Amino acid sequence: MKELFDVHCHMVPGVDDGAADLEESLAMLKMQHEDGVRKIIITPHYRRRMFETPAKKVHEQFLKLQEAAKKEYPDMSLYLGCELHSNMDLQDILEKRKYVTMAGSSYVLLEFSEGDSAQHIRERVYNVLSCGYEPIIAHVERYQATVKSVGFSSDLVDMGARLQVNVESILGKYTWGAKRYCRKLMKEDLLGFVGSDSHNTKTRIPNIGAGAAYVSKKMGEAYAERIFHDNPMEILRDAGEI
């Protein structure tokens, strides 16, 4: 298996509901390293009235973590991303680049609320595309509109969106329905990325290695490498990082 990526996690210390401080960030990083993860795009939340940490502070905290990580794990690479919620003024944010994209690429990790309608999801995906960016729909297995219709999920991919699921959902640790939906996405070749969406070392932990092993067993190693390595490499390639 090629080196693993995590494209969705909350490890920047003290900026959202993820790692509370640098000590916890490094503990999470240790778990990632032991799991075989070597490249991580860290994606702090940006959501109206919940997570609105100034971009400057997010960047400063990321640099502190990145510097500490270089000393502890020189073979790992960290990149800064952002998990943008659909309740934000996406066009204004993207046009002014108020918050970073995925590692500075043209990819945007886009989050919705569980009960958002198919129309709302479609409209917001179109908003991102019309600004010249490529939306990655975060933990797509959580939304009622997508889970109840793989056909709608396929429509989103046809529009130009990419779909990301959380590793815990693939492993059946979220809900049985989420696991079944993830399996359908894989069988229909609709899944683009897998992330840990890890927030801490206790309850929402990094677990990419177990997910990669499970997918490799069920779908074959070539498929697992595509969604845990090759597709994430596209993001870094687009960002000019490789």
C-alpha cells in the first residue's frame, strides 16, 4: 500500500472543536504517523455563528503545529485547508480568498447540515463551481438528501463535485445506514476521498489505517490506493506542492 493521506481532520490547536492545544495536536499526529499516514490536509471549521476564528490566527496556529511536526516526524507533510459550511457567503469568501482552500489548490471542502434539501446542496455546489473551484462534499454520508438517493449523489459528481466520506462510516462506527451508503458509493465508483474527520484522541480519533485495510480487503488494493493516495495527490498536484 502506498503512503496514506488524511484530507479531513481538525488538528490545528485551539481554533475550532478539534485539538484544544498543541499537546493534543501532537498526540493526534502520533496516532496518524503510527497508522501509516504521511500527508495530512488539516481542515478547521469555518461556519457562521459557530466557528469564525480569524484566518490570521488559524494560519499562525497551523504554522506552530507544522514547525513542531517537522521536529517530531520529519517524514510527514502537513498542509492547511478549511471546512467551509454552506451557510456562509461562499462566493464572497472564495472571490476574496478570505479562507484557504485545500492546501491552496482549487479544491474546496464543503460541509452541509444534515437536513439540507437536495436543491440547497445542488445550488451551493453550483456556487462553488461558478467561482472556478472544485467542491469536495464533506462526509456526504451524513446528509439525508444524499443517503436516500445514490442517484442524486451521482448527479452531484456529474456536476463536477467530488464526494468524501469519513473512515468511521466505512467501518460501520457511525450508523449502519452510513456504512451501507459508503459501500454503494464504492461499488458505483462515486467515492473520491476518505478522511478521518478526527477531532481528538478519545472519541473522534484518527483511524485512516484501519479504513484503508478494510477497503483494500473489500474492494482490492488498487481501489484503496486510489481513494487513500492517488486522488489526494491530485489536490497537491493542483496546488503545485508536488
